[in-house]
Amino acid sequence: MSPARRGANLPIFNRIAVLRAERRMSRVQLAELIEVNPQTVGALERGDHYPSLDLALRICAVFELPVEAVFSRTEFGPLSTELYRPVRSQGVDKDG
């Protein structure tokens, strides 16, 4: 299935730009590490191109993260909301 056809129904979202920024890594630097050109990195970040499985795994290896932390079928929320969710009290009964 072509990226254009599957894109409308089964998009692949990613955090590549956020992960690069956190590491102060340029597109050129990431491109060299995953052996593609910088334009490919830009297309991936914009969602204009979906990575092959091999490329996705190379990207994950650079960031030392599992695939599900970098790529998703649903949009990612802000990292801050995922990292700093309110802690619910545990083990507290109604009587105090």
C-alpha cells in the first residue's frame, strides 16, 4: 500500500523532531547516523514519508528507545503530560 493511500486511514505519527531537539541534534546529524539524507529526516518529521521497518529500528536505536516511544498510530500528547501525571493516592480508604 502506498504511503499516500494508507496515510488517510492509518497514519504513523512520530516524535523524531522532539527527540532530536531534546538531544540538540540537527537533521544532518541524525541523517548521518541512520544513513539517509537530511531531506528524508524532514519528510519523516512532517509525516510526508513513513519509514520502513529497518529505518524505524535504526531511528529507535539512535535514541535508545523502543519503537512505541517513537512511533504511534495515534497522535502523541505532550511529553510533559505523560511524564507528570498527577499521582493518585493509593491505599487510602474512605475512613481515612
